[in-house]
Amino acid sequence: MVLAASVVVAVGAATGILTALGDHGGGGADEARPAGTRTPWPKPPPAVPSPSASASASVSASPSVRKASGTPSPARTARTEPSRTAEPATRLYRHPESQVLDWVRTHPDDPRRDVIASRVAGHPAAVWFADHTPATLTSRVRAVTSEGAARGRVPVVVPYAIPDRDCGGHSQGGAPGLDAYDDWIDRFAAGLGSGEVIVVLEPDSVAQADCLSAGERADRFASLARAGRVMKDANPAARVYFDAGHSGWHTPARQAAWLKQAGAASPDSSDGVFSNVSNFHATADEVAHDRAVLDALGGPASLGAVIDTSRNGNGAPPDGEWCDPAGRKLGRAPTLNTGMGRVDAYLWVKLPGESDGCRGKPGTFTPSYAYDLAR
């Protein structure tokens, strides 16, 4: 049996930017705490994911536990294809405020600082929007996308407010219902602007849908398809990617069947799929998985994939451990130029060093963990 899980922990502060408290020299706790937030985190496998978040926009926080499929995924053969030409030409946007950047700024004498600053804080990462606060949502999204556009760079944003998020696990939360969620998405889309932006739409929302009834799944998938259409209507330059789980979870055929119901095969809603959010599976395995999902999904040849490479440098632990497992390393640096057919980007959706809950409090930046991943 494949034992695989991934932690998606989303955190944020009331302003929509993470505010962190550092280690205070050598005597404080080895973590950076976001102000005024509660973070989500997953149950141990085989329970479905776990995080619960009441966050606004959080720089690169991640939410989701990947449930393992009951049997190993069948072997997959990656197709050799020419790189697509529709990839964004500009660089990824690094948000100027995050837990790791706060720690770097406040710990100039820490011996780990230079390694963490250059190998973790120096790279762009996703910005999460994980709370249901519609009144301020548009302005918070716009603050990220407008700054990215002003700098000629591409932001990565993660809407994470689907109802029944985490199926009642530690990351339970989200909008109170699908009508409220649809309204939240409208407000999210209104902040996307007109520049290039990558949207990682609702981690775990498709791969974890087996906890829902058939009717509940159909309703969720209809809202996800609508979300994609609304965002692409609001900003035709937005690239929207749907949840493909990861290579240790569902088979590509099963994942693709659900993705098709969620609108991921339609260019009106989707630019393709994402995988490995907050997980550790090797990039080569994710490339094969995503290509197999795209093949089974159908749709236009323009559909591609983005892969979370933030912590997969050594691949997934053989014992399936998901909570800050030892021996993991940073994966490939975030880039829009992968050189791989149908792979649009390698992204850091979860920021390395944000704990799953074992090395530090869930969702908090833990310098010792970041240092171990980076050195």
C-alpha cells in the first residue's frame, strides 16, 4: 500500500500579509508565529487531509493532506513532447512579506540566516487566501496582483475557501455554503487585475472529494468549474489550474474523471492541473502522473501542469510519513521555464520551513526545519 499524505497549512494575518515573531535570539521558541491567526493541519494517514485555517492572504502557506490511494499507482510512461510556447515570459513574483522574510530580517546574527535567506527566502512562493472575509478579499488580492504587474512578474495565488474544506478535519472551514463561496470567488476574481497571474485553485478540492456524497461532489465540481470561468472572464491573462492530487494518491483515470466534472478539461475554465501541493513526491513521478492525468482528461493540447517542488528534493519518505519528515530537501527552484512538455511551471506552493505540526506549530515558520531542508 502506498502511504502518502501531504500537509496543507494555510495561515495569514488580518491585513492579508503574514506577520511573524522570530526566535528572539537564541532563547525563544524555534518558530515564527503569525499574528492573530489559527492554522489548519492534517490528521495522520489514512485520515483525509487536515488543515483548518482562518487566514487572509498568507505568503506561501499551504493546506492539504493527501490521502493515499489504496493501491500503488500503475507505472506511467512520460510522453516526449515539445515545450509549449504559451508560457508566461516574465519571472515569478516574490511577495515582500512572509514569515521567512520576517525571520531573516529580525535574526541578522543567527548562524542559519545566510543559508535560509539565500535558499528559502530568496525564492518566490505562493500567496494563500484561506479565510472567508469577503468584504476585504478583492483589495487583498489586488494588492498582490497589482504589485506583481508593476514589477513585471507573475504572482501565484491560492484561493482556499471551498465549503466542507478538509472534510471536517483539522483544516475544516471555508465558506458557509456554495452560494457564499460563489460570491467569494466573484470578489476574488475582481482582484486579479489584467496582468499574468497563476491561480492554484483549491488544493484537495477534487482529489479529496471522495468524502462527499455524489450529489455534494456534483455541486462542488459545478462551483469549481464556475470559479475557473469567472476568473478567466475577469482576467483573460490568468492561468487557472485544478487539483490533480499527487502521484501517490488516486490513479490518473480516476482523478481525470473527477477533474472533467469540475471543468478542468475546458479552456473556458482551466489551463490544466496542479499536483504535489505540500507533498514530497519526486518531480519525475509528478511529471509522469500529471501527463497521464492530462491524457485521460482530454481537452485541448494547450492544457498543462504545474508542480509543487518546494520539499521534494529527496522524494517522498518510504514510510509515508507526512509530518515534517526527516531527510527531505528543497526541490527545484520555482520557474516558468521547465523545459518539459506540458509542464508549465515548478512552483513553491508551500513555503519550505513552514511546519506541518511536528517541528513547530502547524503553519508556523520553523528555522531549524528550513535549515535542514536547505543545507
